[in-house]
Amino acid sequence: LVVGNSAYRHVPLLNNPVNDAKAIASVLKGLGFEVTISLDSSRADLAAAIQAHVTKLAKSKGVGLFYFAGHGLQLAWRNYLVPVEAAIKQEGDIPQQCVEVGSLIEGLNRVANPMNILILDACRQNPFGRDFRDAQKGLSQMDAPPSTLLAYATAPGNVASDGEGTNGLYTEHLLKEMQVRESKIEDIFKRVRLEVRRKTQGAQMPWEST
């Protein structure tokens, strides 16, 4: 399941998440994945897509991959993906208007398929700064459950670049490394981390939990 949210209605648009999602989906299809793509998703769209993803994995018992590009927020150590219609003015709006990453992880745990990969390019600066200022930047640290690789575009508590080209900085390098044949998955993410760190002179450091 590949999700890209760019056309936010109540905050400035993001340039690259839709481009990122389309590019990731194309590469994954070339690698043999069956891909569902959701662009500029509402909360209802995103929740339904996640439920369908979990249900499909329950039947196939295949390797699951979830990719999200767009805005993300943390509140009380929980991480939330922001749908395009969200208008956050106070803390209580976040659980009501966004989709918690933990709900996806709980669903995958119940499915007990062999392996899951979660990639969150969702650590951009809080878009609701004028109306609501959260205490922490970026996403909160989560420990991946067994048989799961959880990848952030930058370390917990930090923010990621939307990129200067047609893709976000993190996804730009991820796309490149995913296509290096016979690579171990951990080596792919190590190389992405190195290149993003170099490009940003250490300001952005991708992070994984396994």
C-alpha cells in the first residue's frame, strides 16, 4: 500500500509526496509487488485502504509493505498520518482527524504474516504552526514489532526535507537504492542514510527500527 498526500486543504501544499508515491509504486511493481496506490487521501480513504491492506495480507500471508509520504504528527508518544482535509487547531483534533500508525501495526500483528516493511516519509515540519503548536517536532520513536522493519525519513523528533526536485530527499535516494539488484534490505537503508546525511551535512539522518 503506497500513499502520497500533497493537496492539503488547510495548510500549504507539499510539492513531492504524490510524485514520491507514484515513483515508489512503479519501482515496487517492477520488483514483483502487487501495489495499491492512494493519492491525496482523506481520513476515510486512508483508514479504508489500511484495512484492505491488512485484510489482503491475512489472506495471502505475503510480505507487506506500507509507504506514506505527506505530513505526520506526534502526540503523547503516538504517531499520526495527516489526511488532506485535516484542520488541526488543538491537541484533541489530532486523534479525531488523523490516522494513528499504531492501528496499522496492531492490525499487522494480528495477521502474523512473515514480514512487514513500513516506510514513513512523514516527518516534515508541523504544518499547523499558526493554529496549534505541538511539543515535539517530527515523529515519536517506535520500536518495530517482530518481523517488521520500520523506517523513518529522519530520526525521531526531527524533520525531513520535502526535496528540491521532483521527489523528497529521502525518497529520491530510496528509489535509487531499491533498484540495486541483490542488495540486502538493511544495506539499502544504510546507503540511503549515508547519502541523505551527506546531502544535508548531518541535518537529516534517516532512522530504522527492526
